[in-house]
Amino acid sequence: MNDVSYKSISEINSELPLVLIDFDHTIVDTDKMRLWMFDRIDKLGFTKEDIAKTYENAKNVDGSYSLEIHLKLLCDITHKNLDEASKKVFMELCPVQDTVYTDARKFIMNKSSDYNLLIFTLAEQKTQEARIDCSRLMNFIRGIVFTQIKKSQVLNKGIHKINDNIIFDVFPNLEFKKIILIDDHPREFEDLDPKLLSILDLFRLRREGDKYSTLETPQGIKEITSFNDLNL
Ligand SMILES: [Mg+2]
């Protein structure tokens, strides 16, 4: 899968369930971080003209604004180092650890030895990696699956059931008994191949007042309002 890459942090234990957790709006309050970023982006030495000029092209595949892509475009035109700029933004200017939801941090810290916790994220990889690093959760997760295409497409292509076991193509040599997906956005579930509804354990996180909370949870998907509701 060319559109998917994996960063390993620690070894996967195929005896334990695999838990794929979305990052933005699921683990971190992305809107809060974005406000800080807009407020302070000029502290990185970018001009207001450059910020405005690149803004329109800083979009995800679905057309929504992407902080990560914006930073990358700014670094491209000013020849600044993206790694350094990302670290400075997310460590000093808008510290990601302060935007991690309390229930998400608690879940990730408490469950790290009972599950293979992975972050599953669609974003510009370099800046996303810097953000995840700055979230101070790296010691509790086993890896990050980065995708450039919709997550449902990755799962539709990459998940296979063989007898009682589930294979995820990112780890072609491993077989799991259980794979769980936790995501805040309904679109990640809407285009899933219907046969995956009985293979995967799917949870839509609908935090009250959060960005996508007005969107309905698709039929057949379990809805939770916080990680505290998760009954795995
Ligand atoms: Mg999300």
C-alpha cells in the first residue's frame, strides 16, 4: 500500500487486540491548537503575506484546512526546515500536550500494556509526527499508521479475515483476534465495506460540543461520548 506508511515505536504483540485510534479531535483538541497556531505562526518568522498566500492551498483531501500542510507550504516557499519549524510550533508556541483530552490520555496511559495501541492518521506526515511526539504519548503507543488516502479505503483494501483471525496488511505476517477502530468523524465509517462491520470493532467518538458532534453516527456503529465509555 503506497499511500500508507508505518512508524514502529515498539513491538506489536499479536496475542493482544490492535486498537487504531484517530489523532485529531479524538486524542487532541485540534481546534484549540489551531487557534493558538494562527495567533503565533508569525513568531516563526513567516510574513503575513506568505501566510495568506499559502492559506488557500493548505487543505486536506476532503477540502478542510490543514495546519500541517500549511506549515509545509510555508517552509517550502521560505526554505525553512520543516522538522525544526514543526517542533518549535508544537512544543513551544502551541504545546500539543496541553490539547490532549484528559480521558484520551488516561485511556492511552492505562491500556498501553493490554492492547497494541496505534495512532491511525490522515495528515502530512512530518508535521503530524512532530505533533504526536509533542503530545508526550509516544511511550504508550506501539506505532503510527500514516495514510494519505481515506482511512475507510485503507481498511477496505487492507483488512482480511482468515478463519477466526484478522489480518491488517500493514502487518502482513501477524494475525489478530480483534481489531478496534476509534474515530470522531462519521465519514471514516460511512464508506466502509459492509463486511468489515462484523469483522472490526468500530467506535465513533462523539464528544459533546466538539467540531463534528452534530453529525449523526452511521447505523451499526457504536457511539461513545468519551474514552471513559469504552468497553472493550
Ligand atoms: Mg479526527
